[in-house]
Amino acid sequence: MKEELKFIQYPRKSGKKFNLDFMSLENAKKVQTFHASFPVYKETPLANLNETARFLGVENIYVKDESYRFGLNAFKVLGGSYAIGNYLAKNLGKNISEMPYEQLISEDVKKELGDITFVTATDGNHGRGVAWTAGRLGQKSVVYMPKGSAIERLKNIQAEGAQASITDMNYDEAVRLANRQAEEKGWVMVQDTAWEGYEDIPEWIMQGYGTMAYEAYTRLPQKPTHIFLQAGVGSMAGAVTGFFANVYGEDRPIITIVEPNKADCIFSTAKEADGKLHFVTGDMNTIMAGLACGEPCSIGWNVLKDFADSFISCPDYMAAQGMRILGNPIGRDDRVTAGESGAAAFGCVTEILRNPQYKEIKDKLGLNESSRILFFNTEGDTDKENYRSIVWDGAYNRI
């Protein structure tokens, strides 16, 4: 039997809401300035899928394509680099605004700080970003990956100089392993999952993600009516939601969060709406490896519960569909190479727009011929073998 998506809609909240100052336009500019100090920095493209949009019955579709970010094929380095930069700056008694890349790699900084080991858990993209940053700043990194992680992603992390391995644990168990190792060995944990007592670095990571939101904001020809964001722990979704809610206030776009149905901890938390975080346990066997997270980021959820409008739990075939359509758009539209996690939200929306079964959800979302939709392709083909299996061979179709 074909799996179907699940949908929850929240009424827009009035009264006191979570403080979004940390994702303000001013802070986003500061973060972008830090990233721009890296020699490899180049703004990633905003793909315009105008013809595909008309075919699907909406006004326009924009895709911020993070497959070009820093040559690493994914957005995650934005968070890891800003968090590590902030950590080093704080230990030097400086503000990160005073510590661009050239300062951080100086011999004086290295001499004052000594050797630092940064540790993290990852399915691939985040760990590669942490390893890349640590290596360029003359520091060390250790990376733990959950069982089932792609060998290609492991090798990419090791190529950045990290001590990396695939464990026999799921993602959240690997996070706990990394945290234990940090506590026992004096390493620095760099993770976007926040919990009580561990919030500064996750918040810095979320601020780091703000660069791609800021870049998109400055390039969009019109304000989007809708933004769809895929979520794992919810830190990226919370960061982008926080930025646009801060910029537009009550006139913000309709924001919807999309997760794989085998790892829908944000959806489960939204559904229960009891003031508690709800976890998904077990293997979480989804093709959307970057979203296979069972425990929400507390900071991300605090943003989403107040500023996101809808939550969707979707099956794998929709992400696969998104990969195919982005790689083969209508007419002369910009082609986008998107991995399974990067295409999740886009694929979900194409199914809602094309399948009469989801007309009620389409109407509740207010999707129509006047809709201007913004997506973020958070990764390219970081697992090339799986990408070809899905796009070339048709794995994970509707049946």
C-alpha cells in the first residue's frame, strides 16, 4: 500500500512569542561577513524555476542551491564554521567580528589557543563541514557517523583530515557518544542538537545557517508567499524560519516544515502540542539520511512552535520525485542537482500540487496560481551511487 503524507496546521500565534533577536537581519549580516572572509566564499545561486512553476499551477518557484557551498556540496559548513569561529573568538576574549578567517589562521592565534579537538556526530554533511573548518584553522576533528552511513560520505570526511568512523548506532545515539567523548577527553562538541546546558554552540550553528537565508532574501525579486523547509533536528528549519519571521514580522510568508515519515520528531512534537519534545527511536530507515534524526533541537522547536504554520510527515518516494524533477525541470529552467534530503520539501510540494488526493491540503496551504514558493536545496549528490539509483534507475517511485 502506498504511503501517504500527514499534515498538521497551526493557527498563527498572537501574544508573547520566542525571542528571535539572535536571527535578526543585523546578526545575519554579521554572520555573512564572517563567511565572506573565507577565500572560498561565493554566494550560492538562487535557481529560478518559472516554467516548472507554471506547469505545477503556481506563479514562481525559487530554489536556493547550497550544492555549491564552499565546494562541499552542502550547506552544513555554514553552521559548523561559524560555531567554531565563535568558540575560538570567545576563548581569545574577542568578538567574532574581530576575527575573520585571516586572523583565525594566524600563528599568534594558534600559539595562544594550542591544539583543540572538535567532535561531532553526523550522517555526512555536518561532519564534513566541521572537519573542513577544523583543518583549515589548524585544529583537529573527530567524527562519528550512524550505522548505514554512505562510505562516500565517510571518505569525504576523512579526506578533510578528520578521524572519522561509522558506528553501529543510530544518529541520536552517535550524538550521545560524541558528547561523552567530549566530556571525557576535553574535546569541544559541535552539534546542532541543543539540550539544557548545551545551547551556545547550537545557537551559533543556527546563526551560521542564516547566511543562506540572508543571501536568498537579498536576491529574491519579490517576497515569497510560501517557504517550505525540510527538517532533521529542526535547527536549519528553525534558523530560516526565525530569519524570515524576524524580517517580515506578521506579514511573513506561510512557512511549512517537512520531515521523513520514519524520522518525524518535529511533526510528532507539533501533533502532541503538550509542551514537551517527542522523540522517534529505532533505525529510522529513510533515504533522507540527513533528516534521519529522532530528537528535536530545543532552540529550533521553540522557533517553529511560534512561527511555523504547518508540519508535514512525508514518505521517501516524494523526496525521490523531488530529485528527479529538480534534475529535469520544464523548459529552460535552472537544473538543480539535489540529494535525498535536499529535495525533500520540494518533492513533497510537487506531490501536493499534482495529486488531486491532496487538494484539501493544497487549499489549506493556500497554494494557487499566485503563489511564489521558496525552497532550500541543502545538499547536492553527496552520495552519488544512491543519487544515480534514484534518478537513473527509478528507485523509490510511487508504488
